[in-house]
Amino acid sequence: MTPNKSYKKVFIGISLLLLICFVANISLGSVFIPWLDTLSSLFGGNVEKESWRHIIIDYRLPKAITAVIVGSGLGISGLLMQTLFRNPLAGPFVLGISSGATLGVAILILSSSFAGAAVSFFIVSKWGLVLAASLGSVLVLFAVMLVSIRVRDTMAILIIGLMFGSITTAVVSVLSYFAPADQLQQYIFWGFGSLGNLTWNDVLIFFGIFAIGILLTIFSIKPLNTLLLGENYARSLGLNIKTSRFLIILSTGILAGGITAFAGPIAFIGLAVPHLTRQLFHTSDHKTLIPAVLLIGSIIMLVCDSIAQLPSSEYTLPINAITSLIGAPVVIWLLVRKRKMLF
């Protein structure tokens, strides 16, 4: 996966910007830690206060890495879906994967009152939520992949994915209507999304899932570039449409499903990052777009998380609210300024 050499300076620039955003994200929070002490902590040097090292290594560094995984993973998922469906409004969750994860968590939380106190405590724990979200997203992904094998029309898969999302949303609404107030509040808080609840062991597992999804994406680069020419022309070039479509949907499902399971449903990033990247790079070659989306998605997620932390305040805003409030106006401004949507 070697990006176009003509964009070498741009890649160097956004890579440096990513490093700056990463260090800034670790420095900012309810307790401000100077940049030099932040860098010293990361490289094992001396720190003015030993408590700062504990805050950075055990809390802020895992959260920053999670932000990078979430931003880059959702950006890649959105790029794959927009290319597969040739639809600029397609995002990583158009297949209903996020809705499946949401349904799994809703069933777990909103029905926990029927279980005993000890059982309820276990099933609504962090890993209980992760397993429920994973199971829900996997079941929906499995259903969509079965459909992708039997259906020839790619747009039909998009519509079926949206229908899956509508069905799961309806079921969640019914569960929410009958749920007690405290359980409904817990479910709502999960839906806000969160980057800061993972330990180092959780981050390692999360990164493993992310790495599998990215590896499958790399194998999809040639089919993705071929699909840009249209399915009929791609078939004439010898591309196996069903196999390629299956691989793209699988990689999207692993990335989007894993991210939803560990961080909750994060809005905007998957839809907007591919468009922002195309505005900057002016290319449709996925050898360039994929690494660019990885970098830009990470930067945007780190910036949104830094804002959500409300530096020097004990409060933290929902990350979902920040990604939409900050990102959507930026995309609108870019598209109005360019007067057209690159694709």
C-alpha cells in the first residue's frame, strides 16, 4: 500500500499534524500536563509530578490510541461503503451493523431487570456490553453477507441493509418504551459513545480486531479501484464481483462492528472523513486514499476528543455530539466552497 509519490509532502505534513494532535490530546484534560512532561512520560524520562505519569500511561494514552483506532477505522469503513455503493451518502453503518450492535446492547441492558441482581451486574458490565454489541453486529453482518451472495444488484444490498437498520431500530424503540428509567438512562449513556473506558488489555484486543479489518482492506485495494469503473466494466476486466463485494463487506463489518462494540456508535466520522480526504488529495486511487483516510480520520477523532474533554474542567461532553457539531459544518463549508462533491 504505497501512496502516490506526488503527495509525499502532504503525507509528511498530515503525519506531523497527527503527532501534534496525539501529544496535545494526552496533555489536555481535567489536569493540564505540560507538553515536555507529557513527552518525558511517554519516553520514560523524569516528570515533575509522578501522578502525571500515572494519568498519562494508565488513562490518557490508551484513550488517545482508542481515538486513533476509532477515527481511522470508521474513515476506512466509510470509504469502502461509498466506493462499493457508488453513493456519497453511504457510511460504515448503512448495512445495519451499528443497528445490530445497538440492538444487542439494548436487549442486554433493557431486559436485565428480569435477571437476578448478581447476574444483572455481570451482564451489564463492560465486557457484557462488548459481547452483546459484537454478537448483534455479527448476526446482522452474517445476514447481509448471505444476501450479498444471493443478490446480484449492489444497490439492493444497500436497501436491505437499511431495512435491517429500520427493523432493529423499531425493536429498540419497543424495548425502550417498556424499560425502567434507570436502565433506559444507562442505554442512552452507552449511545453517547466513549473512548475512555478501555484498559491496556482491552486496547490490545481492540487493535487486533482493527488490524484484521485493515489487512482485509489492503487486499481489497485492486477490486475497489476496479469497481470505480462500474460493475459491468469490472466484470469485463475479469473481476469476481461477488467475491470482491463479500470481502469489502466483511472488512467493513469487522471494523465498524468492532468499533461500535468497544466505543459505542460514533456518528459523522465514517461519512465525512472520506469526503474531506478527497477534497485534499483529488484522487480516486485507493492506494493513496486508504493511508490518507487513516491519518485524517485519526486527526479528526483526536481533535474532537480533545474538545469533548473540556480542558481544565471536570466535565466531559458526549463524543458523539462533538463529532457532529464540529465535523458537519466543516464538510458543508468544504462542499459549498468547492461547489461539487468529488468522487
